[in-house]
Amino acid sequence: MLKIKNLIKHYPGGDPANPVVKGIDISVDAGHLVTFLGPSGCGKTTTLRMIAGLEKPSSGSISIDNECVYSSEEDIAIPANRRPIAMVFQSYAIWPHMDVFHNVSFPLESGKFKLTRAEIRSRTEEALAMVDLADFAKRQPSALSGGQQQRVALARALVMQPKILLLDEPLSNLDVRLRDQMRDTIKELHDRTHLTTIFVTHDQNEAMALSDRIIVINQGRVVETGSPQTVFQRPCDPFTANFIGKYNILDGVIESVASDRLATISTPLGTLTAGNIDLTLKAGAPVHVYIRPGSMHLERESAPAQGPGLAGVIATTVYQGGFWEIKVNAGSEKSLLVHSSLAAMRRIDAVAGAEIRLVPDAEEVVVVSRN
């Protein structure tokens, strides 16, 4: 459906050796909802705008349904208004002097669509109904909540019946409750329409909840691609592990690997076991070890040690509602983040200064080669 090859973007006056987008290769299958996930300034919005035709790439190619819309080699640059794409912006970008109906119908008024007045009305009413704004057609934007304004922007994109829908951080200006509601709306619309969608966000929870596939971008490069479950549970890059899961990252060396793929790994903080290890990793291999904060349970250090684990001292505890977030000093220069249940905190009397032992769930420990 969408194919991007070796896409590069330099801005005038920027460092020629350090483009903001560095040779990105991406493919998006028809009907999928794909998220560009990464920190602010990583190049994800610039990439989205190049797909839309709002930014001209420095080089590379973009094709939609096997039709080239940009190619530096072939000198092709189809303008934005001729691409089968609609975009929803972070700032809503709705007209304050038009009512809801005319904001949504506005794109259809251009000569591009060649529709009758009756067809324009029908498609506009259909788009408003899709976002639950059928009763708001005569309202002015100033009378709408932030969530309703974003629904207007979404309806205006849908009314164009695009092949690809681009969403540039559409939830970032909403409060938590409205953000959750709008996220559910986007998910329901996609499940209903199967419209190929690219969603840009820096919010890991949004990416996990919405995506068929996540494309992690950092410093202008694609770092990792996979399903939400794979990217979260089995990241293969240290940046992904840190950005998405707040993983604790340790360097280690494999001591042994059993036939059931259970490995013993030595680290500067202690010995660990890891399940489902890649059997290409052998004893003696240097590895990165990723441990999610929620995959470790706590024991008091005074209790008899039962197998591998990491020793440490509780530095701080922060109540997060459904769990406690604990910072554990586990070495002169290393701290670990742990998420513990309320019951576990009470059971071991976990307070600042307490000596504890951290035992990771072997099936949740991720091990990747350092080479």
C-alpha cells in the first residue's frame, strides 16, 4: 500500500552530514493502523509531512498503491492536493468562522471532487455520523470541547474518503479523560473502516492500544518495527527497551544455556536466569539484559536466598495508585526501577533503607547480543 525507500530530509542551514530523517525505509500494508513512535524531535512528524506532500524530501521515494508520488531519481513530486491522503493535525486546524457542517464539507467544495450539492451534503452527514457529531452540524467551533473539535478535524479528513489517513499527535492537546475517549473513537473507526492509517505519537500507551504495528523512530532512523506485544515484551534495541518499557538494562555474560532455552547470566549486580533465550547465543557471549520494572518480585535480604537474584537497598518509594514505584540502589553507580504490588510492599515492609533482593521472572527477562 505505502512504500518509502531511503527517505532523507535536510533542512536549509542544517548539518549536511546529519539530516533530520536519515534514510528511512518503511512499508505499510493496506488496512493496517501503524504508529510512528518516538521522542519529540526524532523525525516522525517530518516523515509524516513528507508522505502527505507538505514537506519535500531531499532524496528517496514514496509510492502509494504502486503509484510513485515522490522520487528524487525520477524527478517526480505529486503535490499534496493530488495525493490520496488526508491528514489530521495536532492543532485541529478547523475554521473558527464556519460551523461544524461547513468545516467538514470544506474539502469537498474544491474542483478536485466534482460533486453535486446533494452528494456533498450526504458525504458530510455520513462523516459527522461516523464521529458521533450528527447533532452538532450547526454548532460553531467555539461552542465545542477540545475533544469535539478534534472529532470535527477527523470527520473533515474522513469526508475525503482517502486511501491513507495521517494522524499527527491528535490526542496530545486533550486532557486524560478526553484523550482516552478519542483514542477509543479512532480505534473503533479503524476497526469499522479498515482505512490505512499512520498515527504519530510519543506516548507509548497510545501506540500499544491502537497499533497493528509500531515503528520506533529515534534520531531520524527506524530503530525497530514489530507488533505492540513484540516491541514491548521482546525489544531488540536498547533505545526501544528504555523508551517503551522503562526496562532496566544490564550488561552481562552468558554462563550456560540449557536445552530448554533457560540461560544463566552473570552481571555486575548478581546472577540471573532467562527463559526463551536465542539458541544462537552460547556460553561466554556478551549480552544486554532487559528487565521490566513489573517483572521482578522483592524479598527481604535477610531471607534465605533461593537461586539467582540481585541485591540492593531501597532508595525511594512512590505510590502510583495501583502499584508502588521503587528505586533500588544496586551497586555504587547503578539503580533499578521496580513496580511492586501493594500486597508485596506490605508483606516485606519495603521502606527506604531496607535491604532487599530482586528476583526477575525468568520468562520476562529479555537477552540480546552485545555484538
